[in-house]
Amino acid sequence: MCSTSPSLSWSLHPLYLNSTAMHQNHTATSEFRLLNRRTLIECPNPSPFLQIDVSPDSSLSDEEYLRVTVTGVLNPSGRDWVAMISPANSNVESCPLSGLLYAQTGDLSELPLLCHYPVKAMYMNKDPDYLRCKKKQCKKYSQGKCAVTTCSGTLTFHVINIRTEVAFVLFRGGFETPCILSRSNPISFANPKKPLYGHISSKDSTGTSVNDNVFSIRRFISPKVDHLAMAQCVLVSIMRLLNMRLTWVSGDKEPQQVQYGDEKTETSEVTTFAQDEMCSSVLPSPAKDYGWHDPGYIHSAPGSLSVIKAMAEEVESNKIDSIFHIGDISYATGFLVEWDFFLHQISPVASRVSYMTAIGNHERDYIGSGSRYQLTDSGGECGIPYETYFPMPTPAKDKPWYSIEQASVHFTVMSTEHDWSVKSEQNEWMKKDMASVDRSKTPWLIFMGLTRVDLVLFGHVHNYERTCSVYQKECKAVPTKDKNGIDIYDHSNYSAPVHAVIGMAGFTLDKFPNDVESWSLSRISQFGYARGHATKEELKLEFVNSDTKKVKDSFRIIKTQPSS
């Protein structure tokens, strides 16, 4: 077992004082998580027979389920665990102060206090036979009898192509006082420069849906890589013709090409970001220190698990034209390898239809970063990974507001993380943008993050809530019921916009306060997504529970004539 010194404590940095009171359950920092960390002195290896075997152990494909088997354990402990690390030569000694880096992003769960962020970690007791030593091996005989018996256990890790070599490390002492017992050999990916995680977005209002067109399957072409990339081929076929933008990631810094159904090609623009571009303050941020992982090269050519699974089924039905993801995109918050896993997760939908995003606090906020809020929610990313991975039709770099029209809807997307006060650049842009909407062509105006806005959509709070037609906390109009009991808002005689919070797609759910405001008509704390449909006469929005696929709330906004 690992031996430790007496507990140590220190004063909290002013950055964290009053954090719990300020941020409640969104980004709260717990003092318990920051104080009385135990410092590791030594970790004697209790067994000379320890070994880690990984299968497969070389030339990993882009997605694998690796079996990690630990053998030669003399005394299995419930505090034994295995970490997947990358790069394989990362320093994974014990670093108690790493708890500060986790906590500043609001993540208060029990996490490994190592000097480098592990890609994944799992306790050995996930194998039910490990602690009971059901898989015994005799390692030493004496006078014909077994004198030394060891135990073993096997874990399965889901691995995707993150370009850099991985390794597996066995620890004892739990997450808070880790000590290294054994380390596997490095394992590399077969094709670290392969283009991956392609996703499309509209360049402007002329972009249309994949589902409206049929194109032949082609491939990405790289000077050093020639392979079929099935997940990206639909994107490749349509991007130039339909004015969509294709973005993907690879380990190759050289420009790559997109090949279309007409045999023509376009060469990508290549960008990336460096560790010294990440934000930091008095304390190091996760992005600039402990959580840094090489992002690869991001190429662009012009032109909760149940939630993504349910949305993928919707996209497969060919009835979805686009997806809007409003803030809190990957929750990487400075631990940059999480971006790869997020891009892999959304690829079933983002590679099929336009995937539009808005920036949120977990992408932008950091001390001294120019954010409206001087918090540490982004873990030092300060908007750079977000804007690099998801290029939207914004007016300029670090001005992540934009508008786009799709069918009968004009979407105005703001940045809540930049100044929107009266006479600010963003406020002036919003007024000009919404004043320019031709309501005879796009009668519906949806505002995300005042001329006559029909519907306002927000995230940040992790649940679903819908209001009456509300302005300055006062209901200006209430909906009526149709024959099916669905609320109908009549905007023929416009009074105020309907507001909906749709932050229920992942992470954890927030509870509602006991007191219900008069303007709040529907409150649901379940995982799901919002599904909308618009014609020139009607805008319909539904909240779909991602587990049951049932509609939990539904409303319609109607108008008999275009609004001015």
C-alpha cells in the first residue's frame, strides 16, 4: 500500500473564495475538494510479478475496444485503478494541486490527481472477479506446491483515434493518493494523420440540407494518406455545391483535398492552436498546463449519450434539416482531449445535416480573456478551441455572433459571453440584423443566446422551461389550447416573445426552485432535445424525452399575416 505524510492544508486563492455562493450548482468550487490533500512520499511495488497486457497492442484503428489485463497482483485492493494516458510518455506522478485545476471548472467529482490529465480512468473492481481473486495464477512453487499465488483482472476501454500514442498505467491508492505500480508499452494508431470527425455547417443562408439531395460517395485525399472515409463522404459530396462548410481534424499539417461527385476538388485551409494561446491567470489553467493535448490540425474547406442516439435516429428519418447547439458544446473546459471524444460522439448527426453552434460560458469565460464574465468556466480555453473546431458565419474572429436563414426562419445567434449592452458592437449588430429581416420571406425570427422576436431560445440552465409571451417578467399574452390540448400562441396580434430554456441535452440536470413564477408555464427536468418545424403560417416546437422518445411538451406559434 502507499504510505502518506500527515494531511496538509493551505489558504484558498481569492479566485475561489465565495465560489459556492456565487455559482450554486453550475460552476461551484467546493472547499472540501481543495483542502487537506495528502502528499505521497513513496509507493513500494508490492509484487515483482505485475504486468499489463493490452489487446490489441499495436496499429490501433480509428475506434477500438481495448482489453487491458492486469496480472501478478498479490493483494487486490478496491483502490487499484488503471489510467489511459496520452501522450504515452506523459508525467503521471502524483500532483495533489491538480484538484485546483479540476475545481476551477466546477467539476467536483472524484478525479485522478495526476500531473497530466488521463484520457480515461477506471477502477479495477469494475471486473467483479478482481477483488475475489477468481483468476488465480501460481507464480512460485516450493516442494511441488504453489507458494505464491497472484490475481488478475480485465477492463475494457473505448478508444478513438486521438493521433498521439497511448499507454495504460496501473495505480494503487485511489484517485487522491495515486502511486504507480506498472506501466504498459506505448501503443500507436495505425493512421494518426487520417482525416476524422468531419462536420458540416452553413456558410450563409444559401446552404441547404444533405437530406434534400443525393450525391455519390467520394473520399478525402491527403498527400500522405489515401483511404475511404465513409463518415465524411456525404459531406465531401455536397459542400461546394450547396455552399456548406466542411471541417475535420487530422494529424497532417499539409493541406488536404476534398473530392466531389463531379470529380472536382478543393484544397483545405489548415489551422490549429498552440498551448501558449490558452488563457491563464495567477494559477495555471487546465488548458495551458495539466489538461493540454495536441489538437491536431483542423482543416476547413468552403462550401448525454441517449440524446445523441435519439437525435441520430431523427436524422436517419430524413426529416431533419439542421441542428442548433446553443452553448456548452463539449464541456472539455481545458482538458482538450475531450474535444476529440465530443467530435466523435456527434459525427452521426453532424456529418449528415448542418450543425450550427453558439458559444457559451464553458467555451469562453476565463479571467483576463475579454469575456463579459470574469469566471474560470472554460478552464483556460478562452474560446480558441471552440472557434477553431466550429467555424460559424461570424463577422470576425472572436466575434461569435451571426445570423442565418433556413426556409421560413431567420435565426439570430448572439454571444452571451461578449458585451451586448446598449451601444456595444454586438448590440448594434443585433439591432441592424433583426431590422433587416424581410418578414414576407422569413416570417419567423428566432433569437438565440428588439424588433418583434417570436421565439427566444437559451441554454446554460440544465433543464427545460417555457414561458408565456413575456416581457420584463410580465405576461403580455397567454396561449390558448387547441383540440389536442397543445398551447397556441397567436402572434397575429404580437405582444411579446415566447422564451424557452432548452439546456437538457447532457451533463447533469438542474432542479427547479419550489416557487413557480407566474410567467413559467412548463418546467421539466429530464434529458432530451427540442424539435422544431416551421412553415410561413406556423412555428412548432416540441420537447422530446431522449429515453422514451415521447413528446413531453409542445406548443405552436401562429400568425395569419406577415409581421413587420
